[in-house]
Amino acid sequence: MADGAMTTTFLAVIGGASLLAVTARRLRPVDRLPSLEGWALADRSLGPGWTWLLLGGTIFTAYTFTAVPGLAYGNGAPAFFAVPYTVIVCPLAFVLLTRLWSVARRHGYVTAADFVRGRYGSPPLALVVALTGILATMPYLALQLLGIRAVLTAGGLYPRGAAGDLVMVALFAGLAVATYRHGLRAPTVISALKAVAVFVSLTAVCWLVLERLGGPGAVFEKAARRLAGTDTAGSALLLTPEQQPAYATLALGSALALLMYPHVLTAGFAADSPRTVRRAAVALPAWTALLALFGFLGIAALATGVRAPEGGAEAAVPMLVDRLMPGPLAGLVFGAITVGALVPAAVMSIAAATSFVRNVYVEYVHPTATPKRQVRIAKAVSLTAKVGAVAFVFGLRDQDAINLQLLGGVWILQTFPAVAVGLFTGWLHPRALLTGWAVGMASGTYLVVREGFSSIVPLGTGAGPLEIYAGLAALLLNLTVAVAGTAALTRLGVPRGADATDLPSRLTVRRRPETGANTP
């Protein structure tokens, strides 16, 4: 059972998040009429500081902060693919998110599917992009609840039976009410508390761990000895040559996929200018450093002999904190991780609801829906998404959510050609993109399911097949089909939809007078 000091600190952090959510109404202009842009994107009014807090708080989820150290605890070096993966995200966000923000602001787009609809003039292509985003987001939302439950259970803050379920419902109920009323502004203000709580608590925990275990050298030495004695294949603190292709492709593929998720784009679209997006992207490595420290705590849990439950390695760090930290600090850590789940969960539900309203409801059900009605429907769908996530967690096994989230990463990556490539060239034919998407979805799903829901799949035969990320393999097939299909359809003279984005239809080359160099 949790001691009183831990529980008090935990409740204080959660109470602070609730109070901040209430203050979100202060960020809303009183003279603005209800609009989906206002509710879902905070009227595109967030400055650099708020954008950095929201973008970082959305990308770096609570489940990430438990799953990465859990993977380090069980497998060692392969877990740290998350560090280069989030480093790669920063320049991608600097280029892609900035350009997409500019196009979206100019044309009033709220979702990536809005951009696809305008770029290619293809409602079916926009529909599959929207549905893929919703499909990939829902298990990701459920994983935030799993992260909360793992943390609270390890700290003795999650009662058994119906009482524990009520704790989970109560935590999410406050978030649901705040999000319903204030939209994106609620997770925006909570993200400030998340950043302070996580940065402060993690710094304190790492300092205490290093002090008690005798420094980083002793931590890694003890962890290496323990990993050497495990039965897990490939468990070591250094990558083997055979692991490097999987590590590299997983990092690259995950980075490309992350910026296609609706919740990440929603957080980016809420910025007030492209310069703000660029500033936030430049500062994102601070969150990456935080993630690296969480991975280190997974190594520390291994070094101290923490025994996580079978199949529950994500509980390793919460168990380490409960074992080594004084009550108030442990409560602060548990509260910080719990709040860390509330921010992305809120943004995910908003993003899924917005995609449904803009690209399904308005496009196919009620084209003349007023802005006020669109907001009302989005609020209802957002609330339904949260209720569905809670029901999913209570009704199915944890592994089901994890398996679906692995598939979600593969699925969302298949929208990369239509969205990211479409920012720079409109040459690809929408019918070819649609066919490529279908091939990528089918092949990626087949590869993951064939390997028992592993995102790393072997290619080739023989003694040493190359192991790579399934999503990247499916994306290569997707692009191959899209390019070949475009060439064939263009040769046949098949017409394409009208482009309404004012972007160049092909990559252009301009000449720099001072150097004569060609640059795209």
C-alpha cells in the first residue's frame, strides 16, 4: 500500500492539473464565435513557449516514459532506438510541419486529410487518410490508460477490483469535462505542469539513483551482468551487427510515422506562425534528453535487481521509484507520469474527433453543417473516444492494445506519400496513391501479424536474414506502387482532380546567383 506522503503528493499533482484545466477558459477570446478551428486548434494562437510545451507533451507520452525503460530493462540496447528516433523528428518537424502549417493556415485546413483533399481533389484519398489516422490513434489513446494503470499499480495507488476502475474513471472524467468545454486549450495549460513535474522529478530521481548505486559506471556494469544472465535473445547493453539494421530502420520509420499522427499535427497546427513551429522544433531535443534519462532508469532498475511481473516490464521504473525514493518524491514521479498521460490523451481524442467531423461527417453526411454544429459533433465524438478507450482497457487484454498500437504505427506510415511527399510535388496521381496505400496497409499488416505482432520482420532466407522495421518495408512497396501507377496513369491520360493548394506541381530548381548551385 502507498504511504500517506506519497498519496498526498500524488493527489496534489493531479489536483494542480485539474485546477489548470479549469483556467483554460482564460485563453479563449470572448468575442470569437464557436468554430472547429477555435475548439480543436485554439484559434491557431499559441506562441513559441506554449507550442513547445504542447508539442513535447503530446509527442512524449506517459506510455513512452514507461515502455522505453521497460524495453531497456528487458532487452538493453535496442530500447534506445527511441533516442535517435526522436532526434530525427526534430529536423523533420522543422521542415515538414512548418510547410504544412503554412498551407493549412492559408486555406483553413484543420487536418492532414483536408490538405490531401485540396492537394489532389480526391475525396476517397482524403477519406482513407482520415480513417487511417483515426484507426491508428485509438489504440494509442488506450495505451495512455495502460501507462497510468501500470504506474499506479506499482506505487500501490491503484486499488484492486472495482475501486481501481473507479480511480481510472475519475482521472479521465476530469480530463473529459475540461476537453469538452475548452478543447485544445485544456491540454495546453496542463502541458505546463507536465513539463515542470516531469523535468524536476526525473532530475531528482536520476541524481538519487546515481548517488545510491555509485555512479553511471557501476549502474551499467551491474546491468550488463544481469542481462548476460537472462534468457532473452539479444539482451545486451551494446548492439550486435545483426541488430543494427532493425535499430536503424525502426528509428527512421518511427520518425517518419510520428509526424503523420493526427494528434501531433493538431498540436503543430495550433501555433500562431511558421516561425513559432520552427522555434518549437529546434527546442524539442530537450524532451529527447528526458526520454534518454527514462531509458537510463530502466537500466538502473535492472542493476538494482527490480523484478517486474511477467509480461509487465513497463512497471520496472515505477517499482524502482517505489523502492528507492522517499514518499513525497515517489508521489511526485507518479503524479508527473499520470499527468503525462492526460495531455496526449486529450489531444488524441480532439484530433480523432476533428478528423471525423471534417473528413467524414461534413464530407459525406452533412455538407452544410454550421460551424457551431461541427463543434458540437466534435465534442461528442471526443467524449466517445475517451469512453471507448476506457472500455477497451477494461474489456480487453493489455497485449491487445499494444498489438494494435504496433499495427497503428505501420498503418499511419502509409499516409506519408500522400501527405509529406504531396507537400513538395503534386505529380503523384491520386488513384496511384490510393492503390499504394492499400498495398502498404495490406503488406504491413501481413508482415506484423505473421511475426506474432512484432514490428521487426526478417527479409530474405538463409542463415542470416536481414531484419528491418515492417512499416518501412511496407512504405517502400507503397511508394513503388504509387510511382509506377502514376507513370502508367499519366501515359494513359487518366485525369486527376484539381489542385487547390497553390503549391508547385513538381519539385522546382532555382539557381543561386552567387554560387550557381542548384537547390530544390
